[in-house]
Amino acid sequence: MKFRKKRNKPIVSAKERTIEHPTASFLYLITGLGALTTAVGMMLCGKRSRALLIAQWVAPLLLTAAEERRSRRKESKVESDK
């Protein structure tokens, strides 16, 4: 690790400075689980038709999350092979 002369702080590369942002797959996963929880809550409250409307989105959101994660792993594997 390199140090600056005056400040005596380590020099951090740009890659190390970047903040980990939630990926698209994580956001789809959280949204899908939130939709599932909301649908169950509405079903328990007796609002069956609204619960079914929201429950329709659970499977596509979770499948999209899985597909995003799979494609990201493929990309990272291809980049590491180069």
C-alpha cells in the first residue's frame, strides 16, 4: 500500500472507493418479496381481489431477478477468463 508523504494516508484506488450499489437483481428480488408479503397481508385482511392482482407480479419479478443474476455471473465469468 502506498502512502502520501504529507498526509500519511493510504492512497486508495478508484475501484476501492466505489460504493457498492444494489444491483438490478437485488432490487427485483426485494420488490418481488415485497409484493408477495403485500398480497398475503391483503388476503388476510379479506381483500382477495386486490391480493390476487398484486400476486400476479410476484413470479415475473422473481424470475427477472434470477435471470439478471445469472446474466451478471456470465458476464463476470467472461471478463475473468480474458
